[in-house]
Amino acid sequence: MERVIYADVLFLIDFSMDVVTIWLTGNFMHVKTTARKVTVAAIVGAAVSVLLTVTSQGRFITAVSGIITAFIMCRVAFGVRGIKAVKHTCALWSIALLLGGAMSYLTSESGVVGETSVNSVDNGGERLLPIAVLLCAALIFAVGRVSYKKTVNVEITLSDVKVKLKGLVDSGNLLCYPISGCPVILITASSAEKLLSISDIERIQQGRTEELDGTLRTRFRTVFAKGATGETMLPCFRADEILIGSRPCRAIIGISANGKFTDGLDCIVPSSLV
């Protein structure tokens, strides 16, 4: 019996599933994206899926094509590269398997696919589907922990003084300078003392910026912040250069009143900079 494939229907189904999968991946990995990027990535995934189905490629070619396509989708949707792109691809694959396995199991149990299709799945296979779903969920959880509970090396340069700090990547750090939208890296007061004199730090924290020297005065910024103790104006300054790992980034430095952060770390880095 000849198989009839409705490419337009298949494309719409794959496109819809890809949009949901990409959206879930972005939320799980705490990565900002746009509707346009998600749409383009979903179109790429759906087009490749339809092409592979219509041309009836073998399992090996289908698997390799799927991995490459998932990698491209992550690059397009999230703008990640290198090891981050690999981690996001693993998360995308895991979430896709989780959704696909769950839907296949529910469809099989409900009998929506028809009597013939349901009977073609033996009892052992049906029992394995919930296990596969749980394994996928565990893999997603593991990838998330490895990706976002991590530290980075931060190097700050100010007036020929370089300080190397250990920072925590925190997706909850959403502080930014309102005019430029530049994200804020929070450093401890003790770390700030390695870059500035104690008297200058006191002047900055007390708002006596007119007493700073001319160069430092032009670098001074204030950012409105909300914390556990209430609302406050966070004193900040613009450094000459900031490196996260070996990569330069655009950010401003905020001085926290805390002596040390969690696990004795020196600074808190927004996940958008990593």
C-alpha cells in the first residue's frame, strides 16, 4: 500500500512542536530570546524533518541530521556557541524526547492513533515509555545543574590595577544601568578595596562623589536596586576592562556591602554575560 504524506500538515505539526520545545529549552536554561529567532529556528527544524521524512533516509543519516539541526536551532534561537551550544543542544534533545515520549505514550494509551497502531506496540514497549520519560527528565535536570550552578573567573582592570575574582553565575541578577542597559556585576566591598582606596569607597557609598578626583568622578554611576533590606541606590563604577574567562564584556561594577557572597565568592555575574 502506497504511503501518502501531507507535507504541509507535517510541517505545521513539526513547527508547532519545535516552537514549544525551543521555548521550554530557553526557559529551562534561563536564556533570553525573541519570537523572531524562535520562529526561524522552528522553521529550520520543521523543514529538515519534513525533508528527511519525504526522502525516507536511513536511521544513521536521520540521527546525524537531527543532531546537526538541533545544534543549528540552538545557535539561531539562543545565539550560543562552543560548549554552551553543546549543552543547549543536549537540553533541546532531552526536552524533545520528553515531549515526544509523553505524547506517544498518551496517544497509545488513549487509542487515538487507531487500533492497528496501538496493537503494533507490545506491552513491553508501553511499559518502557514511562521509564524513558523519567530518564529524559533526569537528563534535563542534570544538564541544567551543570550549566547554571557554576563559577567563572572575572578580571577587572581600573587605572592599571588588575584584580582577579571568582564569580557566581546568577540568572537572578537582573541589575542594569537604566540609560545604557548595561548589566551590573556585583563585587564585595573587600574586592573593591583592591581597585579603589578605602576613602574613595566610603565617598562613593556615602554619595559624596564631588570629593572624588576628576577621572573617578566621571566613572561613577548609581543603580536603583531592591534587596532583602529594601530599596537602595547601589554605587557603581565603570572599569577600564572586564574579562570573563578570556572574553571581554560590557558591564559596570556594583559595590555590595557584603563582605563575601555564597561559598566565599567575590562577585555575582549576570548569566547574560556568560
